[in-house]
Amino acid sequence: MSLLGFWRRHYRDIPRIRYIIMVASRYGFGHIVEQMGLQRFVSFGRRVFTFRKYPQPDRRRSAPERLRVVFEELGPSFIKLGQVLACRSDMLPTEYAQELCKLTDSVNPFPFAKVKEIVEKELDAPISRVFAEFDPRPEAAASIAQVHRARLTDGTEVMVKVQRPDIDRIIDRDISILRGLAELIEAYIPEMAVYNPPGIVEEFARTITRELDFFVESSNAVQLRNNFEESPILYVPRVFPHLTSRRVLVIEKLDGIRIDEYERIVQAGFDRREISQKGAAAYFQMIFQDGFFHGDPHPGNIFVLPDGRLGVVDFGIMGRVTDENMEYFADTIVALVNRDFNSLVQQYMNLGFVSDEIVDIERFQRDLREDLAELFEPYYGMTVKQIDFGGYVDRLTQLSLRHGLKMPQNLYVVNKTLVTLEGILRQLDPDLDFIEVAKPHVSRLIRRKKDPLRALRSAQKSAEDFYDVFSHFPRQLQAGFRKFMRGDVQIKLRHEELDRLIRDIDRSSNRLSFSVITAAIIVGSSIIIHSGQGTTMFGLPIGFIGYVIAALFGVWLLIGILRSGQL
């Protein structure tokens, strides 16, 4: 996308774009704004005094810290974007991803009068008719919604989640702007294109759109509750569908102890080791057995209930694992156990990690196999306590970036969920053997993979797929040939560095033109002064005014050159 195209698409959003630019520049990211050419959206004075490569107020903060503060200052959409990025260490350097994990989603609540208006409109009834009690003070206020305690007319204690006013309109606007910015980054900052900015925005858009629809969250809670019906380890609260709308969700209140309140857990008579094992077992069942799991296991969403079970809340972010994924998981685990790195490379390809753009697939497989062996070999023979999981994840991320591996979205949610959960449960029980708890579920997965009937069904499906491809091939070939004969076949070529070259030439020619104009003003002023004519303006000689204008132009040109870092 060109800057002109960005302007045409977002001219109504200029105030918001200008605010985003100013916040980013204030915290030391003005050089990125300049590379994208967006400094034109702000006034000259602000450009001179705001766009500095090293902003004075934030020298004590690292770049990752400044990025986190930028997201917090820009509001709900960017906070959620930062949380998505925090889960994708392949898209950002590790230190940035770790810093974005600190993003807080706690904001000032909106007034109860507005809460009442939204609830009554969505439920089509006065609030006093639906609830016997409704606490006007929110239990929690986040960027998307806030939660209130309430009691139904039958005495049931519930939590009412109410969406913020106009939040969908605000987020839609910001997503549109982010799409445009992502395209500009890809076009004007080639070194960042490897992180696929448009893909990041689309993933964020999918995530936030699901969170904005409480019908989706209600459906997620019902499905997870059905999967753990009568479970001795996990309890999922009841949802009240007749009191649920797109913007209001009413769910059973859980009375329990937050999983990170360790002293209270012990004082209540619970064994921390047992609680941690229950948490691991519940999530392994979700991922390796049910294929549907709670994707946001932070401490505020997990509770220890009075009967010893764990309870979970907040079902806006959920993950799914397909049957095909589970089969590949089983093959991957077997390959790791057997140190079969050839098979491991093949499973990476089966899971969709490998881009279709790779040309020399044999060389790619050889290089990846060698790097995987170098990565995993040191861990064989280690106990779980000896493994530095942070270092392991960092090395795996660097390997992925080096080979251009792109983990599919659903598998990223799996990875993020397990890493987050492992950190929480290790605080409960430092001796927790995550792998030991996973063994029964992994064994079941491998047995299911080897089930003859399952293999037969898989072969039957493959045969059906082959038949579909074979039967449709003549028709597709004919359609392609007709397009070729009509001249509809197009070949698109794109030079990777051409856009940057054009931009640099354009900038250089502008500076040259500016220099010529400045020199012409100096020469003209000199001629006027030496001619001895006393023409004045505002009481000053015309020649002197020309010198002042030329000096200002020269300083402006010098500032531009110094800011670019190219003398």
C-alpha cells in the first residue's frame, strides 16, 4: 500500500492516526514512523521537536518497556494486540514478548447508569425484574468489559459481564488502521516483513472479534462444561443462556481461592502438590483428549473450590486441536523419544510449520534436521528440574526464525497455554513433573494413533480425497486452459528492494530540489543587496529576509539529514 492509498482509506481517522504517531514518537519509535513516511500526518513544529531517535524522557526504559507503555497508552485495541503478540515469540524478539506479557488489562470502570442501560436493553427487561440484587460496584473492569456481582430472583449467585459502551466501534476503527499500518510496514520496512505484520493483525482481529461476542463465550463455556461433566478434577460454572446476549453474559459465581494465593490454599487444608497435578491433568485432557481447551489460564481465571476441584472462568479465548493434529502430536512425541530427527522434520512439515515458498526442500530438511539434533540432544538424560525451559523456548524460537518456520495459529495457542500453565503450577509445586503427569494422556494418544480401525478410516478418507482431486482435475485443467486462451493468465513479479529504492531516490531528489531552491534564494538575495536597491518588507531589506528564509530552509534540510542518520 502507498501512503496515498493509506490516506484515501483512513482520511476520517486522521485524529486517531495522529495520536498513535505522537505516542509512538514520544516513546522513541519516531524512526519507524519516519521510515513509513507517516510524519507527514503531523505538523512541522511537532515533527522537529518530537521525532528524536533517543527520546530524553524514556532513556531509563528499555525499548521493550517503552513498547509496552505505548500499547497501554493507546487503549483497549492495542492492549489486546500486545497480549496477542506476547503469545507469539516467533513474531517478536523474546525480550519484547516477555515484556508484553506484563500488559495490564485493568482500566477505569464505566458508570453504573450505563451498565444498567446496557443490561436492560440487551435482556429486554428492567434490571430489578431479572435480578434480586445487583452490585453497582464492579468486581473487575477490563478493556473490553466489566463484571458485577448479582443474585437472581431464585437466589442463585451470579457474575454479570457487561461490554463497554461503543467498544465494538472503537475496536473496528483501530483494526482498520492497524491493517493499513501493517501493509505500510511490510512495504517500507523490509527488515520487519519477516514477522508478517498483516498476519499478526488478522490474527488479532479474529481473536478480538470472538471476544466481543458473548454468545461465542457462552457456547464455549457450555461445551467445556459438557466435557468435564461429573469430573473429579475440574468444575466449569453454569451459564444462563436465557440471560445472555452479544453484550451481556450471566454465569454462575464460583466461590474459591485464586490458584496463586498459596498461603490461603495451605490454610484451607489443601495439598499444593495435588492441586498442581489436578491442574496439569485437566489441561492435558482438554488438549490431548477433547481437543478443546481453555486458552487463557492466568491466575485470575483459575480457582481452588471448597470440594478440592479446580474451577475456571473467562471463556473468551479458547483453543482447538483437530484429530489430525493429535495424530501428528503422537508421531512427534514418538520421534522425540526415539531421537528420530528425520521423522521429526517430517512431522514439522505435516503440522504446517514449513512454508510452501521453500524451493530446495532437501537442503532445508537436512539443515533443519541438524539444528533439531543440536537443540534436543543436550536434553536427553536430564531431569525435568535441570531443564531451563526459558532458555529452551528461546533457542526453539531462534531456530524457527532461522528456518522460517511458521507455527499454525491453533498450535500457538496450545504452546502459549502450556507454557503459562507450567509457570503457574511450578509456583504451586516446584517439584511438579509436567512430563510424568502428561504420560497417561500421551500414551492414550499414541494408542489411538495405532488403532487399526482408525487407520482404516484414515485410509478411506485419503482414498476419497484422492478421488475428488482426480475427478475434478480435467475440469480444472480445462478452465485453466480457457483462461490462458483468453489472455486472463497473469504473472506478477515483485522486486523485494524496488520499493525501498524508489523511496530513497524520491527522498534524495526532494533534498536536492530543496537545496537548489535554498541556493537560488541566497544568490537572488545577494544580487538584490549588491544592486544597492533599498526595497524593504516589514521594515527589513528584501535581501536580508531572503538570507533568513534560506537559513531556515538550510537548518530544516540539515535536521532532516541528521535525523536520517545519512550524511
